[in-house]
Amino acid sequence: MPRLKNQVAFVTGAGRGIGQAMALAFAEEGAIVGVADIDPATTRSTVSQIEQNAGTARAFPIDVSKREDVLRSVAELASEFGRLDIVANNAIVFRNEPVSEVRPETIERMISVGLTSLFWAAQAALLHMDPERGGVIINNTSPVAELGIPRASVYSAIKGGVSSLTRALAVEFGPRRIRVNAVCPSSVPTPGARELNKNDEAVYEVRRRRTPLGRLASAEDIASAAVFLASSEASFITSVVLRVDGGAVVYGGA
Ligand SMILES: NC(=O)c1ccc[n+]([C@@H]2O[C@H](COP(=O)([O-])OP(=O)(O)OC[C@H]3O[C@@H](n4cnc5c(N)ncnc54)[C@H](O)[C@@H]3O)[C@@H](O)[C@H]2O)c1
């Protein structure tokens, strides 16, 4: 029995990488998926992949930093299928640079996509998740919420915010039966992350070596954790930041 049968999910940044893997995994488990991404071509491609696999999906080529885009898309999805059960917040703009060089427009863009958009998604969830049945919000945070990485200050600040907001929303939305959790992946060689790391295999080799389970995470590893958090198996789990990192974060070796 598929674990998310007939549920309706909205996934941001679902055109590629981890968001796409989540959209495909939710659909594989029987959910109808709203695929939201700023890139119309990849948005359509994720929808096609779901449809080729006999699933149901709708494309929302939107900018998730815009409140009206998020509210309108989720309203359309919920009204067509009569419910909203899962919201997964994945969209991100990656950029690393020294603090001395960070420009106002970079901060504004990165934060509005990576953090502010979670408020719009939360408002949409409140509007469309059934008060009795409730629902689930799954955020995507990162170990950089806790660890310092040179040149990643804006990204760290965003992910610190995402982890904190996960806990704050879990408390505020608990009485509405909306569970709020986050996945916290270690390094996943997605298109966005590879661009950020200039496709440098040496970077990934070091990360592999520092991962007790001996490999990098795949987007599917993270999507599996998201399916678990979305499913009824996690029905009493809220406010959790679930590390999906093969033990990388606790590695204390050389
Ligand atoms: N890849 C990793 O190593 C890693 C590790 C930890 C956490 N994460 C988190 O996982 C999530 C997904 O990362 P990824 O590696 O798959 O990234 P990615 O760059 O491969 O994919 C991000 C997607 O977000 C979309 N997007 C960007 N701006 C948008 C906007 N304004 N509106 C709608 N969509 C927008 C992009 O078009 C892209 O499809 C992010 O939240 C990231 O912080 C990634």
C-alpha cells in the first residue's frame, strides 16, 4: 500500500536536485504533486517524469520568494484536488563568497528564496490543510546551520533560520495538527551543489572520506527521509531536524 495514497503535496525547487527527488518519491508513494520551480523547463520535466510513471502532477513555474505566487499556486492545487497534505520547502539560490564582498542584492535574493518563502508556504498550509486531518511541512536545512564554513555566511544564516523556523512553526502549528520537521542532508552532488563546488572531485573525495558510511548522500536518500516524515509512520514526530548524512556531521577523525 503506497504510504501517501491520494494525498496532495506541494514541493518547491522541484525542477531538479533534491526537490525533484522528493517530488518523484512522493508521487511514487501515491501522492498528487504540485511541482514548483522558477525554471519552467525543469518544472515541466519533473511533471512529465511523474506522469510517465502513471502519477499525477501539476506544474507551477513560479518564484517562491513572491507571496502571491505561492498562495495562488497552492490555492489552485488544493482547489483542483480538494485537499493539501504536504508542503516541502527546497528551493535555494546557492552562492558562496567572503563576507567583505557580499552585496545587498545577493543577501536579499538568497534570503527571500531560501527563508522568507517558508513563511508564504506556511501561510498557504494554514489556509488549505484540513483542521481535523492536519498536514505536514518538511523543510530542507543543512549542517551549516550549526557548522561554520568559510565563505558560506549567507547560506549558514539562511539554514540557521530554517532550522529555528522549523521548531517555531512546530510549536505554533501543533494545535492545527500540522507537523513541521526538517531534513538535514550532508553533501549531495546535485546540479546546484556541483556548480557551487566548481565540480571539484577533490572536494567530494574529502567529504566521502569524512562520512562514516563511506559515500556521499544521494537525492533519493533525502527524499526517502522526507517520505517517512510525511507518512503516518511519523505521526507523532514534529519539530525534528533529521540528519540524513551517513554520520558525516559527527565524524571526528582526521
Ligand atoms: N546539495 C547539497 O549538498 C545540500 C546539502 C544540504 C542541504 N541542501 C538543501 O537542499 C535543497 C535543494 O538543494 P539542491 O542541492 O537540490 O539545489 P539545486 O540548485 O540543484 O536545486 C534548487 C532548485 O531550486 C530552484 N529555485 C531557485 N530559486 C527559486 C525560486 N525563486 N522559486 C522557485 N524555485 C527556485 C532552482 O531552479 C532549482 O531547481 C536546498 O534547500 C539546499 O539548501 C542541499
